[in-house]
Amino acid sequence: MSTFALFFGNRGFFPETLIGSARRELTAALETRGYQTLTMDAGATPNGAVESVADGRKYAAFLAENRGRFDGVILCLPNFGDETGAIAALEDAGVPILIQAYPDEPGKMGFTSRRDAFCGKFSIMDVFCQYGLPFTTFKPHTVSPAGATFAEHVDRFAGVCRVANGMKRMTVGAIGARTTAFKTVRFDELTLQRCGITVEALDLAEVLLRVRDVRKGADAYARKAERLAAYTAWDGVPADAFERLVKLGVVLDELIAEYGMDAVALRCWLELEKELKIAPCVLLSEINDRGIPAACELDVCNAVAMRALSLASGRPATCLDWNNNYGQDPDKCILFHCGPVPQALMAGKGRIVDHPMFAKALGAGSGYGCNVGRIASGPMTFASAKTQDGRLVCYLDEGVFTDDPIDDDFFGCAGVARIDRLQDKLETIGHAGYRHHVGVTAGHVRAAVREAFGTYLRYDRTEL
């Protein structure tokens, strides 16, 4: 769970007794939900709050001493807070900041008990904007830490912190060159680097050479074989095909570890099918299941989008195709791919088959590794990314996977998605030049990703 540094603001002529109760209430509310807190000693400043620039500098030193131990700051306003003190305290915080203001209560509006945090929140926001210091707020404008609404706010803010901090510096492995036919996955590596995203490009020839060097009796081979054997059903898969998949899995794991990859995009055809007679779909599925976003068809930009979704949801993500209409329902479609869907997002255990596309193109037995199954029903969030004119641009929305049936002979792993105003959104996606892929994770986390993308990472966004 996330750790938050707690900041308490005050103006000296407001009721200081409210600071002590706020320190207790906010800490208890966060710890009840499993979050950890860091709080400057109450005796370090008057009333345990920041009331001046001098107090703010003390708080800034407190954050500097604890750098790396907190994921975000919660700026709590028990009453009207000092704006310049807050700037001095948080200008170099380097993490997301949530501004929370206490509500006033009927019957407590006299000078000794009135908070005026409603007004004070505007003042803090105003000055932060003047200094260019990004911050987060949620509706309603004032909320008590003791209520259910604040619990929703802090859970969402934790997602914002995971995305903003996790995407600030990340490494994507581009394993293999883009196949000529797939101009849809072209991207600008320098644009990604300006966003803090490093691309480590590796030739597929190195992968094939490493596969040949993997020994069947090695510990890494044994561990991977055990993991894959239990991961999905292998009935009818030749032993030598399983062996080659295990070896390729060992190599991919080695590369991920060696280069510190936070996400992966793999050139998945046709060389692997020609040289090794396997399709790596199930390997991408298993990598995704471990929380390392793994996109097929060398889609680096959607590997980036998948990482954001996974960080926000705390669950795996997957790369899918916008693939089929669903009968005559304008708000439903089939999202599909050959098998990179992680087990955590599937309705049941998958089964490995010879990939029918490669069997047709290269002959039977050329593509064992396609993981057939069904995506589990439930709420989902989807996103895609591209580089354009020196900017990283994304779209983001939510929908639901339904229990609607799909034909039994539909290969790969698929689900029926219901998305409000789907036809309008498909028009927007197509005319904006996005690819046919989309990243998906379970749960509705659009608000957290949107806030992190726009406020802290400064990605451009296409509104659907």
C-alpha cells in the first residue's frame, strides 16, 4: 500500500484546536484503509501545522530527510491555511499532492469554531497555479477524512501516485524490429525519452541465439517449465514445442532482468514461427500475469499505456485488438488477441493450440503457443497511446466485459465489451490515427489515470 506524507495548514488567527483533531482523524482514516503515513513532529511548528514560510522550510527539510519513503503528500486544511508557507513546504516535493479541506458544520460557525477551509482551499490552489506546482483535487470541494467520500478520494489518489511515480522513469524493451507490414505500430523513440521512457531495442537474432544456449537441465529451465505447465492446459501439445516455449520464456525473463524492463513489446511473427515453430502468445500472457506489461506485434506505445493501466488498477493489463462488431448492437464489440491475456483477467484456465493463422501460412505445427480462452466479465478500463509531433498522446475510457456468448470456434482469447457511445468513440479513435490495438485492465480506474496523465506527466489526451 502507498505511504503518504501528511501536511497540515493553518493561519494563526483561526482556531488552532482544530489542528490536533485533524492530525488524529486523518492519520486514523488512512491507517484504517491500510495506508502508511509520515507526519512531522507536532512540536516542530506552532500547533503542529505550517503557518509561515519558516514553518514551510522546516517541512521541506522533513520531506528531504524522508525522500523515497513516501508516494504522495496529502495537504490537509483543517481551516484556512497559509499559502506561502505551503509553497515553501511543497514546491520541491516531487510527488503528487492531494489538497483536502474540511467542511464547516451548522452550529459551529462562530469565530472560535469556524474553519473557512472552503475559502482557504481556493487560495492554496491559486498560489500553486501561480508557481506552476501541480496538485490534485476531487469533488466535493470540502470533505471530512472520516467519511466514505474521502475514502474514495484517497484510494483514487493512491492510483494517481502509482501511475505518476511509476511512469516518470520507465524502461520498455523493444524486442525485435517492427515488421514492415505493421506500420500501425510506428513510434518516435526520442519523444518517449523526453517523457522519461527509455526504449531498449534488441535484435531478434540475439533472442534466437540465446534460445539455442538454454540447457534443458538448468535451474532456470526447470522453474519456467514448472510455471508454464501449471499455468494453462497443454493437452495435445508436442513435447518439443513445449520445450522450445520454455526456452524462449527463459530468454525473455533474462532480458527483462538484465535491462530492468518495466514493460515489453515483442516482434511475435513470423521469425519465431519459422525458426522455433512456436507462437509466443502464452509467454506474453504469463509475463503480463506477473504484472510486467507485455504487448505483441512490437507495439511499444501500447506497452506504455498498459503499464499505466496496471499501475492504476494494481492488476495486470493486456493488449487486445479492436476486432469485431457484435451483431447489430452499436455499443458492443469483440476485443480479442491470440493469447497474451493474463490468467488474472480470464474467466478460466486457457488451453494451448497450434495457432491457426501460422498453420495456414507455414504449415501445421508451426505455431504452438496460442492460448485460447475467454476474458472474464466485469468492469474494465481501456487506453491507447501514440507519438505525434513530438508529444505522447493517449485516449482513455471505461466499459464492461459482458457474459454475451462468442462462437465456440473463435480462436484466441476474446471478450464482448460494452462501451457507451461506442460508434462515436470508434470514429474518434480512427480519425485521430490510433492503432488497432488497445490496452485493457480490470476495474474502473479512468479517473486516476486521467489525473496522472494530465496533471503530473503532461501527456496530451484525445477526448472520446
